[in-house]
Amino acid sequence: MLVGALQLAKLSLLIESRKRGAHAIRLGLMLMLYQMVCVAQGSTWKSASGLQLFQSQLLATAFFLSSLAIFGFSQSVTEEKEGETIGLLRLTGITPLSIPIGKNGAMLLEALVLVAVQLPFTIVAITLGGISWPQVYAGYAALVAFLWLLAAIGITMSVCRPDGASAARTTATVVALYALPPFLTSLSSRPEWQAMCETVGAVSLPVQLMTVTESGFQGSAWSPAVWFGIVAGIGCLLFAWWKFDSMAILEVQSGRSPLRLGTRRISRRAWSRPIIWREYVFSNGGLFWTVVRLAVPAVMFFLILGQNSGVDLGFVSAWTAIYAALFGILDGTWSVSRLFRDEIRYQTWSSLVQTPRSLSQIYADKIYGWGLGLAPTILAPFLFIYLTFMFHDFPIHSTMTMELMVGTVTVAMSVFGYLHLLILMSLYIGWKAIPATLTICFMAGWFYVISIFTARMDVYARCGAFFGTSVVITVVIWVLRGKILHRLEVLAETA
């Protein structure tokens, strides 16, 4: 078992080391940490500025590790299942446990490098003051335990789920259910909800990362949350080992690959625009997932309303708009990163470009199909923002309303620009474009917001700046579109 796992880990490490995406992720994390150091140096007049810097470092690294689990660890075994090569690996005598561990060995080392990257920045945080060595030990223990748990969850879903998309969605759902409930206590006034969140928070590693960075922390690094992460990770790996043969090998032997399943369940005729129909039905789940995307914001609204009975409906609508926007960004990020990457991966792009439609028309049709499938997710935040204007008590023609409307348009254009950049980068570095693009856009947005508020503009000046920003982003989107078409043309010629 050990020899097979080492062989697969060595091969995976060799392949991963030659990809630009891994280096882009590490560079993105370093730039984000450097930005945090610059902000901390500018606020040295505050007490415990080093502790705040350390907290920001831990949370940023946890975000990168979560992205690695959702889009990386969850795809390792599903790639072999979709390529129908697991049987060949088993014929070599490699055990079921060696395959997921070996396939994810390189990724686990890459994630450990992400943890090690912040060591110099931690020294800077210690120099700035407000942080003790017990906090450093406890923070890194919680971070490594969180990495171990995320990797185990991703590996388990990669074994149990039939394709990469469902594995990523399931991993994201499990991670969200584990990490989010303790942070929602501030939105609830019900004692039973708070009691449940406190129980989950006792074993939540994200909560432990926040706890160790509280002023005066002197607890042990081996907290219940750390032990839970270690034990739960081992349990996930044992479950993946137990289910590997029944859910991976037998699935391939029966010939039920994701592509065959897709062709079997669709029997009706295609639309007059078949590429739009193909993108809507196959890539975005068709009518079923449209209904799901319609239901998610509605469920969010009633959950927040139930937890905060008697409050202003404008408050509930505003929070629903925020959560719906976050859900939309996550949903759109995953789907748009696969918009053309799956065509390259499954070697269908060269056939698609041989259709009578031009490259620009194919690009437009795929975008239209994606937008049709994601329409509920895209429109939900704007709907609840409009409801906020209706239910809140400030006048509809006030300057605050004007700024919110213009700012909302600017944010929407920024998100569309982010998605175009993600499409372009995914054609170069695959799924690793997700954390890299998020880092770029986060840093750009951070500098933009800081510049707007430090300039001390009035409302009308800010609205003018927002409008000018929207125009600039529109030009950037047009330029990115040209770059995407050029890259697709190159990929079509080399396929």
C-alpha cells in the first residue's frame, strides 16, 4: 500500500509542479498577506495591531485551503472515474486506500506550502505586538487540523460522487454546514438556535481560529475542535476506503459514466439554438436546478425572517440580498470556470468549432445558456435590494437611495468583470484560476474602496466615481472578451 501511494504521490507532485496554477495560488496568497502587512503598518497607533494581522492571515489562509478542498481535493478521483482509468490502477496492485491518498499527496504538500508561506508574515505580526507564542501555536494547530479535515472531506466526496461537479457542490455544502452556523448567532434572537450554534462552535475549527486570536488567549493548542478535525478526517478517509470499490470501480465497470448518464436522461428535441440548450440543460442542470436556484433566496428570506421576528422587513431584505449575492458569486464562479474548461478537458472544443456558427457566435451562445441557467441567482440580489427600498423607511428619492442604486450597478459590473477574468484565466491554469482570480479582484476592490473613502468625497462625487468605474469595467470586459476569443481560437487550432 505504501509503495503504491508513494508512486502516485510522486507522479502527482511532478505534474503539479509543472503547472502555473499552483504557483499563481501561492503568489496570490503572498500578495494578499503583504497587503495585510501594509494595512497593519499603517495602523500601528492601534493596540494589538499584530494580533489583528495574525487573525487576518489565518482567515485568508483558511479561505485558500477551503478553495483547494472544494475545487482540488474533490476532483482527484473523479477525474480517474470520468477517464475510466481506475480499473487500470487497480490492476497494478494498488490498494483502494493508496489511490485517493496518492492522488492527493501532491495537493496536500501544496496546501502545506500555503500554510508555510505565512510564517514570515507571522514574524512581522509578532514584531508589531499584541500576540503571544501560545496563540501562534494554537493558530497553526487549528489551521493544520482544518487542512486535514478539508482534504479528507474532499477526498471522500471525490470517491463517493459520480462526477466532478457534484463532488465540488457536495464538498462546498458540507464545508458550509460545518463552518457557517456558529457565525450566524448574531442574526438570531432564538435561544434554541444560539444553543445549537454554540454546540457546533465548540468543534468548529473556523471558530477556533477566531478564538485563538482574541486578546489574552492562553488556552492549549490541542483544543476539542483540533481533536475533532483530526478524528473526523480519519473517519472520512476510512469511509472513503470502505466505499471505494463499490462506488468507484463498480460504477466504471457498469459503464455509467457521467457523459452516458447525461445522454440517457434527455429525450426531447433540442431548441433552435442548440448550443444555448446544451449549456442550459447539461452544464447548468436544466429546469430542476433553475427551480433550486429560485428556492434558495426564498428560503434564505424566510429563515432570516423567522430568526428575527418583529424586525423591519427592509433589514431582512438587505441581509437576504447580501447572502443571495454571496451564493450567486459562488454558484457563478464554479459554473463559469467550467464554461470552456470542460470543452477542453473532454476534447469536444475542436468538434464544436467545426459547426456552422462562428467562434464569436459560439461564445455568445454559451454565455446566453449560462446566463439563462443562472438567471435566478443573478436577479435575486437585485430583487431583494428593490424590496429593501420598498420596506425601509428612508425616502425613495433621497441621496442615500441614489448612491445605493449607482453603487449596486458598479458592484454588478465588477462581478461580471470578475467572471470574464475567471473565464480567461481558467483557460490557462484550470480550476486554480478561482482562488487566483478572487485574490486579484479582492485586492483591486480593497484598494478601490480605501481610495474612495480616504478621498472624503461627497455623495454626488462618489456617484460620479461609481459611474466612471462602471464605464472602465465595461471597457475591461470588452478587452477580456477579445482575449478569451483569441485563446479559444488557439486552443481550437492545437486540439
